[in-house]
Amino acid sequence: MVDYHAANNQSSAGGAQTYMEQENDWDRDLLLDPAWEKQQRKTFTAWCNSHLRKAGTQIENIEEDFRDGLKLMLLLEVISGERLPKPERGKMRVHKINNVNKALDFIASKGVKLVSIGAEEIVDGNAKMTLGMIWTIILRFAIQDISVEETSAKEGLLLWCQRKTAPYKNVNVQNFHISWKDGLAFNALIHRHRPDLIDYDSLRKDDPVTNLNNAFEVAEKHLDIPKMLDAEDIVNTARPDEKAIMTYVSSFYHAFSGAQKAETAANRICKVLAVNQENEQMMEDYEKLASDLLEWIRRTIPWLENRTQEKTVNDMQAKQEDFRDYRCVHKPPKVQEKCQLEISFNTLQTKLRLSNRPAFMPSEGRMVSDINGAWHTLEGAEKGYEEWILSEIRRLERLEHLAEKFHQKAAIHESWTDGKETMLTQKDYETSTLSEVKALLRKHEAFESDLAAHQDRVEQIAAIAQELNELDYYDSASVNTRCQKICDQWDVLGALTQSRKESLERTEKQLESIDELYLEYAKRAAPFNNWMEGAMEDLQDMFIVHNIEEIQGLITAHEQFKSTLSEANKEREAIQSIQAEVQKIAQSNGIKLSGANPYTTITPESIDNKWEKAMAMVPLRDNALQEELNRQNSNDTLRAKFATQANTVGAYIQDKMEEIGRISIEMNGTLEDQLTSLKEYQKNIMSYMPEINKLESFHQLIQEALIFDNQYTSYTMEHLRVGWEQLLTTIARTINEVENQILTRDAKGISQEQLYEYRASFNHFDKKRSGQMVSDDFRALLISTGNSLGDGEFSRIMGIVDPNGSGAVTFQAFIDFMSTETTDTDTADQVIASFKILAADKNYITAEELRRELPPDQAEYCIARMAPYTGHDAVPGALDYMSFSTALYGESDL
């Protein structure tokens, strides 16, 4: 007897084998349930017939028709595709047992160990064992090979069902029994693969029989899956048989898997054909593109090899523009086509190689190398054509440039010679002065230089005309005519130039004697005229002075100026005599003077007029200087008054500042006596205020007089104001310090003797007598009072006495610290305890209690600032004295 329950370690699928071990351990007692046995019998019979009909046979009764082993062996051959040993055809029991054993041995060879199933039981028609054997065959050949995402057998089949039915409403496949009772899962499987066969939305979850029958009929009619289950049996069974459901569902898996394989095969064929069609289209496109490109190259090369010459630059530039149009418009698309042709060829060869096709061989003359060769020839012709065009343009440009250069130089020369003959023949020097004649002579010398310089231009014009004749320029006749005219005119200008030069030199000598007198007049008149203009500017100049010394300097300079007027008048008379001599010479020699002195614009009349104006300004200047001297004397008086008062006030403020410094350190008596003395002292100081006001009045007069300096005093009004304010502030600060000491004494209970002792100690260590001391002196002071200080403790104390970190400690800060360290002070806890007594030991207090126990103003002060009490024992009108007391000492916000 073969053991079919144990696992086979040689199975090709470990997970699936494990599942078969679990499934083979089926509870055979369950088969006693008639409903389950009925479902299995019908399902297994239909499953077997679905395979046996391929061999042209079927079974009617599953436990009877397999008894002789013949159909059992045939079933195994159909589902495995293998040949089994030849069956025995005898009718005896031994022949049947042998045939069944052959079938069981074949099952065992597939990795299945049958448990408790022997050939005798099958031959005897044991329904329980026969169904178990068929289930084992179904597991091995229908379910074991199912694999979905690394899961196999039952788990794989279940996962496949879940994936396929996931999108459908009311379908939740979790097992192979009750998840299928309503029939929706079967319909969902069919609709997922063949939506044309099922109207899923019309199905109702509350009509399972209709749903099941619909799925079974569609599967049998359209999917060739026999009806293996009965709808009423499934619906009427609390838990449908799992093996029957799995067997039937596996038929769906195999049916749809086959369809998917066919679709995959069809897709593969379509993909191969599509690739082949695409490759053929690319071959056709390449052939056409190559033919078109070669034809364009063939037509273009003759045009590029044409070397017909043109006569003008414009005609050659038209050819150049055509060539540029070819390079910019016509050729770029062809370059793109050539590039695309090579890309298409390489892409096609790559696709053919990747798809295991033979390489593409273009038709003769259309290879990429053929196209590259033709393209190379095209570019050679293109380069030669471009070079030819440029050389022709340069050649024609040379001719046109020479002609243009000739006409340009000729025009410039003709423009320069225009009017020159008229200028050389005029007699303007006959009525000119010597300076004008000399100017004409110098101008003529410049003209001669210009004439010599233009000799090169005339020679250049002749040379260009000769070159144009040699190059056979088409308009040589007009060029020669114009050149001859220029040469003839040049000879005439040379003769006229020499004649005019001789006339100018002769006239120059006649006028030189008169010119010498004009020159001497100009040389002496110019500086004298400048002196008079400077003197007039000085006499009219505005002046601003700030003291007597400056105005006296101006008066002295003016007196020195007046002392030079006599000599200046003599120089004026000498200049006027030169002009008289010129008139005398002109009259005696009959010379007609053509105009004023050529060397100056200063006339004798202008010299006399300016002299008269300057003489009239002298007394006016005298008066202005005298008035300013008087004003400066008045200002000096104001300076002296202010300085006298300022020096007095400044000394007073300095003395009082030093005096109040001594008083603040050396005061004796009780604090009240010191306070009285200081206030009397303050009153005495304030009595000096009229002197300050008097000084202010002097300062106002100085400001109104625009006096900005005062050599009689170093004090300024601003300096004295600040000193006076500092004096008053120092007195007020000293009085306030004594008042604070009184408050500290009264609040802390410090005796007068202690304050004296504190003052004496502080003054001793206040080495600078400034009323404050640096940290090192303060440390020495604390040590002298008996304090033993470490760095940490001293830093804490400095934080108290110098909270701003200024580095200095005042006497008041020292007293506050000492009073805090040596006297008892009220604390927030003490105040809270006092309020608790007034409140009769309650956690709150009422307004009535405050008004009863405290003075009226203090009671109202507390009521206005106490927050309402919110404790569990609060009553209307209760006030929180605890938070109020804490806030008084800065331990929380009020």
C-alpha cells in the first residue's frame, strides 16, 4: 500500500509540496457528510471527464469506472502528457490490481506519497479512497503548478483570485468555501477576463442561485469549463466543500492562463512584424532621401563651377548674394538631410542588429560613403566658387577704387585752387598797415608752404590717371582731360605766387618805421592800463574785518597806494607823448593811417578816462575805511565788557565747584544739620543768578554785533552755561544724597555714629576725593569693615552696588549695601503673615477688614491693587493679599 500523506523531499516546488502534505491530511470522516461527499463526487467526476473527453471517453460513476485501472491510466496520460506502461487487458482481479498499481506508481513518481490508499481499495470500489486519490491527482496536476508572486498551490490560487476580483464590489475572496457561496466571485473572475460575457452590474448579492447558475452556464458554454458544481448544493450547505471549489476554480485559472498565453504569443508576433515593417519603411525612406540628395548635388555642382566674369562690382556682388542665399537658405536643409540620412542609416543598422536581422545594404551608388564622396565634391566646388567671387570682386573693386580715388583727389585739389588766382592778383597791401602787410606776407608764406604741399597731390593725381590708362579703364578719356586741366592750372598758380611775394616785401619796408612807434606805445600802455584796472578793483573791493588790527592794516595799505599816484601820472603823460609822435610822423610824410594801433586796443582816450575814475574813487575809499575803524573800536569795547564779566563768573563757578566738593566730603553734625547747611548754601549760590543774567545780556550784544572771537577771555558763553548748570546740579545731587541717607537711616535703623563711621571709611579710601571709587579701592574698604571676601562674593556685591557695570561705587550705594547687610528688613513672607492676622487667619481678606484695620488712604491703596481671591474657600468680595504682598517685593507681577 502506497503512503500518499508524507512529504516528498524531491518535489520541484517546496511551498506547493508543503501545501499538498497539509491537504492530503484530510479528515476522511468529513466524507461521511453526505452534502460534502455529493459535491466532491460531482466535481471530481466532471473534472475527470473534462480531460478524458480529449481521449474520446468519459466516466459515469467515479468509484466504479476506475476499478479496472484502464481509465485511470488513460486519465494520467492525458493530464501529464506522458506514456504509462502498457495496461493489462485481462478481466481478472489481479489484472485490475496491477493496472491500478501502475497508475499509483506513476503518481508516486511525480513526488506524491499516497497514504492508506492501495490498489485493492480502488479495485473494490471504495468511494472514500477513490475520491481521496482523485483529489491527490487534482492537487498534483491542476493546483501544485500554480504560482503567483512567489506563492504556489492553494496560496497561489487564492492570491490569483484575490487579485482578479479586487476591483469588484461585494466580492471578498478569503477562502475556498463561504467566499464563493453568493456566486459573485465566479462572475467577477469571468468578467475580469471576458467582460463581454457577463453583465456584472446586473447581479444581486441576495440572489446566489441565479449568480451561480449564470457563472456555471457561461463557463461551460463559452470557456469550455464543464459544470462541476450544483448551485443549490452550494447555497444550501453551510460551508461548501473546499476541495470541490478549489478544483472548479483551478479550471478557471488554467482556462484564462491559456488565453493569456495565446494573447502573449499574438502580441509577440505583432511586435516582430511591427519591427520588420518599421525597418522596411526606414529602408525606403533612406533610399528616397539618398536619391533626392544626390540629385540635388548633381544639379548644384555645375552652377558652382561656372566662371563667367562680370564687368562691374555690382554684378559680381549679385552673384555673391546668390551664393550667400545658397549657403544660408538652400544648403542648410540639405546639410540637415545628410545628417538625418546618416542618423537613419546608423539607427536602422542598430535596429537590425538588435533584432537579429541582416544588415541593410543600400542600392548601388546610395551608400553613405557615396553620399559623403558627392558631398565632398560639392564642398570643393563651393570653396572654389567662393574664392573666385572674392578675387573678382577685389579686382573690380581695385579699378573702381582707383577711379574714385582719382576723382576724389581731383575734387579736393580743385576745391583748394578755387579762388586762388583771384587772391594772388589783388592789391590789398597798398592800403594796409605794416602789421597787416606783415600778416599778409606771413599768410603768403603759409600759402607757399601749402602750395608746395599740394605738389604731392598733383603728382598722385597724374600717377593714378596713368595707372587707369594702363589698366584700360573704360572712362580713361574723361580722366585724362581732367588731369591735364589740373596740371595747366598748377603752372599758372606758381607764377602768380612769385609776383605777389615781391610786392608784399617792398611795401613792408615802407611801414616799418611807423610800426616801431606803435609797438612802443602798446608795450607801455598795456601794463599801465592793467595797473589802473587793478587799482580801481582794489578801491571798490568789499572788505570784511573782525578786529582793529585788520582794519588798520587796510588803512596802511591804502596810504601806500596814494603815495604812488604821482609817479603813475608821469607814466601816463609819457605814453600819451608816443601817440603824438606817431601823428606827427604820419602828417610830415603824408602817410594815411588806416586804423588804430595794431598792437593794442588801448586808446589814449581810454587811458585818460580810467585815470579820472580812479582819482574819484580815492576819497570814497578813505571814508569807508574810517567808518569800519570806528565800528571795530566799538566792538572791542563790547569784547572787553564781556571778558571782564565772564572771567569773574568763570572764577566764581570754579571756586564753588571745588568748595561743594569739599563740603560733601567734610560735612559734620547731624544729617539734618548738614541738610540745612546745604540748602542755605544752595540759596546763597542762587543769589548769584543776576550776575549770570548780566553776562547773558553782554553775550546778546556781541552776537548782534557779529563778533565771533574775543582775545580778552578764554571763556565762552556756552562753557559758562554748562559750568553753572553743573554747579547747580552738583549742589542738588549733594542735597539729595543727604536726604537719601536720612531715609536710609530712618528705614534701616542706622545710628548717626554708624553713618559717621561709614562716611569716614569711604572718604579714607576715596583717594581722588571724587565721591566715588573704583572696584579695587572698594574691595579694600569692605575688608576694612571686617568682611572676608572671595572673588565670587565680591562679584556678587559689585553686582548690587554697581548694577550698570560702570566700574565705580558711590557713597550712597555703599550705605545702601551696608544697611542691607547689617539691619533687619521686612520680607514678603512677613507682610503676608501680617495680612493673615488682620484677616483672622483666612487665606483672603475683605475690603471691610482693610478699611477697619488700616488708615483710609492705605486701605484704598490695597483695595485698588489686590486681585480677587479665587481659592475654593472664596466668598463674594474676597481679595488675594498673598499675591499682592509678593508683588510688593518684586517677586511677581502685580
